[in-house]
Amino acid sequence: MTTTTRIHPRSSTRLMEPATTNPAAPAPAPRPATPPEVFSEAFWRQLEERFGRRQFLLKSGWAFFWLFLGGWLLSNLRYLFPNVLYEPGLSFKAGRPEDYALGVSEKFKKEQRTWIVRNEEGFFCFWARCTHLGCTPNWFEAEGRFKCPCHGSNFNRAGDVIAGPAPKPLWRCAIQLADDGQLIIDKARLENRPGSREQGEFFFPYKSA
Amino acid sequence: MAEPQLPKPPLMTLVKKTKLWKSIFRHDFTDTPKTRIQRIFGNVFLHLHPVRVSKEAIRVSYTWGLGGLSFYLFLVLTVTGILLMFYYRPTSLLAYQDMKDLTFAVTLGGFLRNMHRWAAHLMVVVVILHMVRVFLTGAYKPPREYNWVVGVILLVMTLFLSYTGYLLPWDQLALWAVTVGAQMAANSPLLGNEGPFKLPFITTANDARFGLIGGTVINDATLIRFYVLHCVAVPFIFTFFLMVHFWRVRKDGFSKQTGEKVDVWPHLVSREFLAALLVTLILFVWSLVLQAPLEAQANLNVTPNPSKAPWYFLGLQELLVYFDPWIAGVVLPTIIVIGLMAMPYVDTNPKGVGYWAKMGWRKVGPVPIWYPVERPFAVNVFMLGTLMWFVLIFIGTYCRGPNWEWYWPGELWSHRRLTKMTLKNIPNLWGALLMGAYFALGTPLPQAIKARLSRLAGPKAPRLASLLMHAGLGMTMALAIFIPILTAPDAEYPVRSNSPTLFEALGRSTNAPVVSAMYRLVQEAGAGGYAMIGVMILATGALLGWLGVQLAKLKDRLFEQKGLIKYSLIIGLFLMMMGVIGKILLRLLFGVKYVFSLPAFNFNI
Amino acid sequence: MKRVLFLLLTAALALVFLVTIAQDRHRGWVKYQRQFLGTLKGAERRGIARGVHQTIVQGLDRVDRCTTCHLAATKPQLGLAEQPFTAHPGQYLQWHPVEKFGCTVCHGGQGLATEVKAAHGEVPHWEEPLLRGPLVQASCRQCHGEVSTIQEHAPLLVQGQQLFTAKGCYGCHAVHNFGQTVSVDLSEVGAKSHQLIEADFEMMPGPHNRIHWLRRKLAHPRVLNPGVPPEALPRGEEEVFPSSMPFFGLEMADIEALSVYLLSLKAEDLPASYVRPPHTPPEPTYASAVTRGRAVYEHYGCTACHGIGGVGGRRNPNNGLAEEAPSLLYVKAYYGDHVEALKQVIRQGRQPAPRADPHRPNPPLYMPAWKERLSEEDLEALIAYLFALSDRLPAAAVGDLL
């Protein structure tokens, strides 16, 4: 509509200057009470030229409407993400290290969905959840591997994928010794990269004397 | 009292004269041309129809009544669903008990549950068939493109309704299907905690999976969420799109407009009524004979073995075996849906509207094949995709047993079977070369270049150039498959693997038949074996090249017809579809897990 | 044509509807209720409501509909001679009022079901089969943790528990943190999911439930897990060891008693008001170090591998060792002068010898370490007992075998 008379918005304020200030007169004392110049008649005229006043009101109205609607929808989406959960805690005590034999213990599989593994050097703990799509694998002692029933992923004793579609090794949980001599396991802290998972909080060194 | 004795009018006539009757029924129901129209106009439900339609358009062998039946099944599901809601409490303590109550202690409870379940299955079948029918009769072509898009949305929502309903019985079947489905959300790119390129602020406690199931594990929060989605939210949105769908059917008209017209009342309405009766009968018998499955109560500690999704998701579950979850569970479904939606906009062929795709015989080499004459590319690709989906469903249903291992149909399942599937990655550079050569197959030879070539080097030059290009790409692909398998070291040796090379590792496994055959050849025939493998590579390259040449003519024609953008879209989708088959074959025949793998970014192909 | 079709469809639909209603009306329990009410008259008959009967047990979160068919179970005066109309025997219902306990908490089965097979838990996907006959004793231990206090009512359970110790099961299996962890923890074997024993089910005839599995396992441990010898393996596969559980040659009665005890091993979270508090037995006193040592030997399950009285003889598939667990009758001859070395063996156990090929699995049987489980006094006493064994070598070997 007004494309021919479109003025760059930044230049508009400069254009307004001659109409509102008189360069010949001495500079008036600052009067904080006066309304800002942008609401002067010239400003509206500029707007009128650019959009037309009714157009401007309408467009701002729509802008506010979409702002409101978009914000409202987004906050409703946020509403669907709960802030408190009724879920069991992620850390638990798993008894004394000397109660474990060498090998994979299924003692806490039912309650805590974890396997506690003891080898010659010490302890680590698997989260019993397939890294493919979250099914619970089964431990086959005779074959020495964890097999997932959903899509056939196989993991070896170290949790590495030896078959099937799982993209990464089983997660290991943080495992440490509590003050009372029990193992304490935290499923919130997970690691599965070779190297990092065999040290620090993810491995508890324990040798039989 | 000397009034003449009038004959007493029949009761109905009196009733029909009352104000009450007249306020409800605005016209009489004798069968006249006028009332036939009034019946359609004067009834809000029948008003979905036009008054008169082409006689051909309502032939059973044309529509099979599939659209109407989809809607009828939706109504059946709504009614049975509402009835079931009276006895169902969506909490993990009570949901399973309520299922038992329905079966054992509620009059017709088990029957209604069966009916709800089987009607849902039937609805998925009917919706898919409806879609195939619309495709094969060209009914998605202008001006009905947008209504096809709405139809695709309705298909997706039908599947989502099935998925959310699946959790409600709170048995093992439900829990594990939903576990797998929800985990796919966790693998979505950017927004999933285990997906590729996840955003820095994403954790298990705010990713896409968390939003879907309302927590980090499936529990009461998930159950109530799925309950609301299944019973209220999705049906609400579904109805909304259904209205748009119907409105558009009315406004855009039926695809078949020609020929003699007949009154919708009674010709179409009676057919619809008969079809609904038939489906009701089928559902009743089905629900009487077959019980809806209900397994043991949900238990997160024990996954049933094998753990299968409902049949219409088994194609997806089978796909998940061959690909990373984010590809199989997020990218491929998205591409399928977008591809389906884009179809009417890229298929600009005006032929084939209003009748079943015309088929004819054509010879490819010496072999006569039955072939769609008018819309060969569109029909072949669509039907191939549909067929592939059902082949995957077939494999998932009948060929997968405990630990998701391969069993032939009829073979006895065993939990004792020993397997050690060996799967290996191809080194990334070779994989990139393979994929690059594969997608380069999509390059057309535009007319302009052809013309220039024949000017420069004679009339045979364009054909020769095409031959060279395709043969070269085919050979590159063959080399990119075989060379790494034959020569690359096994990255997992010696920690997780006994064999220093990929060739030995795969050759000694039981699940890579082609590689183990080659390995045996080399073991037994030595250098002769290598020579035979060389021949095999050449043959594979030649085969792939030949396939490329077969496509060349089609590609060039498509490119000229559609222009660059539409052509890229079509050929990209097509190559991706065929690539899925290729990757499946690579897995099943060669034991290849990924052709390209960046574990640090969760990015594997 | 259309009219014929219409008639056929509506007629068929009406027919199928009638069949649906008839099927719904003729549920299994209706027949039994009619049969039972037929034997009654007058007030007795009027006293029994028709329809599904159920006991809602608030404390246990259970609803039991067993009395829909077992109509006389709680009315002894109406009891008939045959099932399902017998009255509940004994005084058990006086001690365990139906309103507080229901039925299934003791008898198993599916309380919500009203069809015979489903209610008895003999259908797929219901993992609590009916505990028929004396098997019901397995449920007593849930509340009566101290089973010796109910000896006269649950003799099999008590016998099973004694056998479990006597046969040395604790030498390999732990139950509630007592016992070794050479093999699986049995604390919840009584509730083991059927889905986890599918592989064993394939090796036995039906019915495929936990009860039959336990009986089978106890009778022929290796039949369910025969392993796969290296020569029968598919190419590139690893050897699978057979079950290392010894063959105990148990009598039928012993198997039944042990099954009852094993079925009782499950951790149901019962409210405190149901549970009988356990009382700790007094510390036993022993006449001598040898008797104490013998008690230690039997208490900790050494018998399972080394035999009763240390005669040895159990098969041991461990590579690098002899094929049998060694007899202990010659302990003094070997270690008489090296008591510290013997202590060291008992403390450390004998871990499986490392395989030549590290990718192959270890055989599952070995002697576990005892250092954290045996006190120094117990160890001394045990050694005194072991040395005493060889003192009476000729007679003991024969006498204890019988």
C-alpha cells in the first residue's frame, strides 16, 4: 500500500528532529514532566504515512494476540512436565562387599533393577536396562552374557555389546563404600565409556586378601 | 348428535398430525423424488452426503465402503470405549484388577473389551486399505491433495490412539510395548536424552520421553496421562480432523464424477447400512470366539521373552533391529509421514483419477511382468513401500522368537538356543564412500548435457556416459562393501573379539552367511578362493550398475518433467526407501551393524 | 438381492446376539451354585445369595471370589462330601477368619476369577498356581517366620527347612543373607517369575509352573540344565556348562518337603498385624570342639559338595582340579602339620583356575571363601572336626554314607 513512501524506521526519528526542536532558540531547561517526543503529532503522522494508523493498531493487536496465544500454549506444554515425581529414590545400599561372590549378582535386580558384578579387581554395578530401547535384559550365567528379549541385543560380562542393535554398552552406576561398610550405589550417576567406567566412582577396587 | 360417522383414522395418521411429531419430522416418508432429497437435506447426519452421486462412484468394487467403515469403526470404538470407562480406574493398583473384573464379574464385560480390542485392530486394517484404495484410484490428485494430507494425519492419530490404549490394561504386554515406544522418544534428535546432537540442557528429567510418560519411569503418572490422551485428548483432535475430512469430501466431490447419477437415498445409504451390519456381525463373531489378550500384571523387572508390540507396530519394531533407534523410531517414521503427505504435491501426473490403476503386460528382458501402465513409478513405489511394511510386519510376527532371534514360520521356538550373533561396523571412510556412491545414483543426466555430449562426441556418447557413470558407481559400492570386510582389522580385537580381522570375525560367525561362505572359500581354496571372491565383487558391482542403468531412463524423464526441487524430493525419498532394504540385506547377509558410526554423538547409520 | 442380504445379515446378527447373551449367562460358577442350592431347603436355601460372592480383604489388598463355588467352605454345617462343596477342614478358619485373610493368601490361585481353571491359576499368564494338598503349608511361613512353632500343622514345611540345612544347600545358595553365593540367591524362589524359567520348562513335561519346576529340579538337577559339550556346539560358540548342582538322590517325600520349603521363600510385604514376631533361639552349647565343628560343617552347607561326614564324591567340573570335590577324610594326613595352610584354604576358598582362553566362561562351581563368614572359633572347631574325621577313617566312611 504505502511501499513507495516507506521510510526506514531508524531514519524516522532523525526526520522528526527539525519539527520538534528549534536550533536557533537556546536550549530549554530539561523538563522531565513533558511526554516523550515520540508521541508527538508528527510521530503519528509518520506512522500514518507508513502503515496507516488503523493498520498499525490492527497489526500490533495481532502481534499481542499471537504473543499471548504462543506463550499460553508454550506454558501449557510446560504444565505437562511435572516438577515433583512419585518415583523411588535412585540411590540404595547394597550390603557388604564380602557378601558377594565373584561374578554377576542378581540380588538387587528385582528391587533396584541393577546387577552388581564382582571381579578379581573389585566391584561395579550395571543398570539392568538395555541401552537400545529400555527393556530389561536377562543374565545367562552359563553363556556369560546379558540378552535382551525385545530386539536381541547381547552384552558380555563387561557390558559391551556383542550382538544385536544396541548402540552402546550397558550403563554402569556409581558405586562406593559407605561409612557403615556397605556398598552404596547411585543410579543417577551413569557412565559407559571404556576407560572412564573402570575408574573413579564407577569402580570400587576390592581384592580378596 | 347427528354428526356423520366418519371412518376412524389410523393411529399413526393421528400421531403424525400432532405438533410434536411435526416439530421433529419436517416431511413425510413416502418414497417420492422429493422426499428422497428431503431425507438427505433434513437430517444432520445424512447431510454428510450429497443428494445425488454418480452411480459408478458408489459401486462396491470401486470404494469397498472403506472410508465409511473406518468412521463406523471409530463410532463402535467410541461406544464400547465409553462403556468400558464405567468400570475402569486408571491407577497401577486397580487397572489390572478392573480388567479381571470385566472378564470375570461384569455382564458382557469381557465381550465388550474383546470388541473394543478387535474393532481397534480392524480399524487400523480398514484405514490402511482405505488409503491404498484412494491411492490406486488416484483420488488424492487435485483438487483433493489437502484431504489426502488430512487423511495421513488421521492415520497417524489412529495409530497413536492404539498406542495409548495399549497401556491401559497394565499387563506385561502393555508395559513393554510402551517402554519401547517411549524409549524412541528418548532417542529423538536434539530433544531426547539419548538421541544424537542432544541440546546441552536436556536430561532424563526434561527430555521428550519425560514429557510423554510424565516421569522417568513408567508408573501411575504415565497411566493417567495415556488414559486422558486415549479417552479424551486424541479423540477430540481426531474428531476435529474427521470433520475437516468429511467436509472436504463433500466440497471436493467424489473422485468419480462421470456417468449416470442416482439418489443417495436409498442407493448409497442402504449400502452403507449393509456394510455396517456386515462389520458388526464380523466383530460380534470375532469377539465371541477370540479373547483379547491379557498377560501377567505389569512388572518392570521381568521382560517377557520375546516381547512383541501389537502387529501394526511390529514393522517398526523389526526396523529397530536394523537401525539406531533415532533412525528407525524417529527419522524414518517422520520421513514416511512427510513423504506420504508430499505425494499429491510431487505427483503431477494427471492420469488415473477415478478408476483403479490400469495394469498391462510388459516385457523386461525376456520376463513378462504385470505392470501399471499409466502411473508406473507412482504405483510401483507406493505398493513396494506398502509391501515392505507388511513384509517387516510378517517377519516381526512369524520369524522372531525368544531373544528376538530368527525362527522360520512353524519352527519350534526355544529359549535354549545358542547363538552368538557377530555384528561389525564398517570403517567410517568406507561407509561414507558407500553411502555417497549410493545417493550419487540419484544423479540424472539432463537433456541439455546429453545434447552437448552428442554434439561433442557423437550420438552414442550420452548412453555411454550414463553407462560409465552407473557402472562406476555400482562398482564403487561393491568395493566399499567388500574391501573393508575383507581387509579391515577388527577394532574390538583383542578385548572383545578373538579375531584380528573383520573377515575372520564375521567369517566364523553364524549370522553373516555371505561372509562365512567367502571365509570358507578362502580356507578351502586359498588363492582360488580369492579369485572367486573377486568375481563375486565384480558381479555385485555389475548388478548394482545394471540396476542403476535400468533406472536411468526413468530418472532422466522424471528430472525433465518435475524440475530440480520436486525431482530431488522424489528421488531422495525413493533412494532412502531402497536404502532401508539395502541396509537390512547388509545386516542379514553380511553381519554389518553400522556403515557409519560416531558413538560420541550417538550418531550411527 | 440387497433385501436378501439385509435379511440374512440381520438374522445372523440377532442369532449371534442371542449366543453372546447365552454365553455370558452360562458362566462356570452358575452350574455349581445351582447344583449346591439343589441340595438345600427352606431357610438354608434362602440364606445363600445367588450371584458372585466375594470376600474383600482390606488389609491384604485382595478380593477373593472362591466362595462363589466353594459355597460351604465357611459354613461347616452345610458341607458336602465332594468338591467344590466341602467345608474347610480343621480349625484353621477360626484362627484365620476369612474376613481378615481371604483364601488366596494361603491357597494361591486367582481370587478374582470365576472360572474353574482360571481361579485355580492353571492358565497361562497367571503365576500363582493353586497350592493343592500339603503344599498349602508353604504359605504359613509368610506370617509364622519361626516355623518350629507350628510344627504339628505344617510338618512338611519344618521338615523341608531341616533338609535344606542338612543337605548343605547353604553351601552354595543364600537365603536372606545367610549362605554362600556360589549359585543363585533363593530368598524369593517361591515367587520366581515363570518368564525367567522358560528355558527349563522346555526340558520338562507340563504343567509348566513353579511347583513342578522345583520338584523336577530337586529330583534331577542336571536334566533341566544339561549344558552343551564343546563338540556339539555350533561354530564359534562358547561351551555351556551343565548345572553344577549335585544329584542328591532325594526320596519323593524329601522332594515334597523341600518343595514346600522353597515355595515358602518369598518376600510378601504383609502388614505388621498379620506377622507373628520371631523369637531368637538360645545360643546352642556344645560338648566339645569336635561337636561344635560338626555343627559348623553342617550348618554352613559343606555337606553339599564334600558329602555327609566329609566322604566327598560330588562332581566338580572345574578345570584344573580333579573331577570330584575332594574327600575330607585325608585332611589330617595332608595338613596335620600345616594348620595355617588349611586355614588359608578355608578362608580363601578355591577360585576356579583361569582358563587358557580368556573368552571362555568359567565353570560355575568352586569353593567359596569363608573368611568373612566363619569366626575364628568356628574355624578352629571346624578344623578339629575335620582332623577327627580322619581319626575314625575306616568306620566313618561307611557309616555316614548310609
